[in-house]
Amino acid sequence: MALKGNLRDFSITQLLNLINVAQKTGTLVVEAPAHEIWIFFREGKLAYARDGHEDNSLAAILYRAKKLTAAQFKAIKDRAGAMSDKELGLLLINANYISQQDILKAIQTYFIGIVNHLFVMVEGLFRFEVALRPPDDKITVRINLENLIIEGSRRIREWEQLQDEIPSLEMALKFSKRPGTNLRNVNLSIEEWRVVSYINPKNTMRQIAKATNKSDLEIRRIVYGLLQAGLVEMVRPEGAILPPLAQRLPIPDTTKEEQKSLINRIISRIRSI
């Protein structure tokens, strides 16, 4: 029987720690309202990942990593759509379009990005399936979990701070009228300028995130920097009636003894799988 649970009771950090320590092989499936994520581990190492709502073909991964142009991506999808990832990778390497190292790096970056997204998910159902494997035609890797867990813990702390500072993405932004604040006097990154170009009291932060292809964490991070610099202010969207500010899910009221007991039970369960 598969290990099952809810992310409200057992975090991704704890799950990855267990998989790492027990050196388990199998697939962790996480089902959330907008995602169905599959993470395959081999002997406690990250080997494969996919988000069920995304194109996870090798061509799409290389295009997102800017290793293929839009024209090359379209040509591959049109002419080699039925080709497996392994066949396509070999074809691209033999044709000197890309190196094996570049392919593996793009795949690793994509897999790590999916895992990193899990760290800021506070609600969802999970299960660990020993018999579930990735398709044979997919390229797998071997990535140690220790650094991913450390980075994930840092992202959780950052996410919690940003949620405190920016509770709702349904708020809009306007440029500050404070004396001495001038965009011409600050150095912004390309991504920050993209966000700045959409700032208008009529546009919510969620709409800006969608227009600039930013995750909730990324848009909060950029907006927080602009707020701290005194360049923008949060306001209610013009002409909109907003729902109450979103609140983070409360942490269940459990004692340390209850938490320890729960963790020990799940450790015993995952080791017995």
C-alpha cells in the first residue's frame, strides 16, 4: 500500500528528508488544485520530474532553457513530434546542434524547478508509489537531495516573509509620489523593468504576474524590492471590489510530542515500503 497524506500535515521538506535518508526508489505524486506533480527518485536521488499540466518534452525543456530558438522548436515539433526524447537528444547531439552536457543541464534545471515549486505549496494530497516509474523514452538524471532540501528550506522562509509583507496578489500598484524617488536613479534588472512596465492602479499583481510569466514567489520578490526602495505603493484596484486578503493556512495545533510521533510513524511506514 502506498504512503499517503496531506501537505498540511507533512511538508515536502520532511518527505524529501525521509526519501533521502531511506534511499527509497519510487515516485512521489502531489495533487493540488492547479497541479499534478510527479517526482521519481532512484535510491534516494532525484531522477525525473514532471508537472502534468506542462509540455515536458525534451524540445520544450530545451526551448525554455533558451537552447533552441522559437523556429527550431516549431520545426522539431512539426517534423519530429513522434520521436522519443532519447532519440531526439541523440539526433541533436549528432547534428552538432547541442552538446550532451547542455541537454543534461537543461533537464536538471527543469526537474529542480519543479521540486522547488513544491516547497511553497501548503495544501495538496501526496502519495509515494514504489512501482510507478517514468516512461522508458524519458531521459533521467541523478541529483543529490541534500542541497535541494537546504535551498527549499530557505525558499520556505522567504515565502513566509513575502506573504507577511504582501498578503494578497489581488492588490494593485502605483508609483510612489514621495520626494526623491525616481526610476531613472535606480538600476533595475530586465525582469524588474518588465514588471514595472505593467504597473497601473487598474492592474492587480496577479494580472502582472500572468502577463510577465512570473510565479507567485517571483512576483512577490520583485514587488517587495520595489516597495522597499520606495518606488511603488500597494493600492486597491480601480473600480474593483476585492475579497478579504488571503490568509495563509493555519498550522495545526499539535504539541511537539504529537509532531514527533507523527513523523516517527511515517518514517517507519516509508522504510517498510
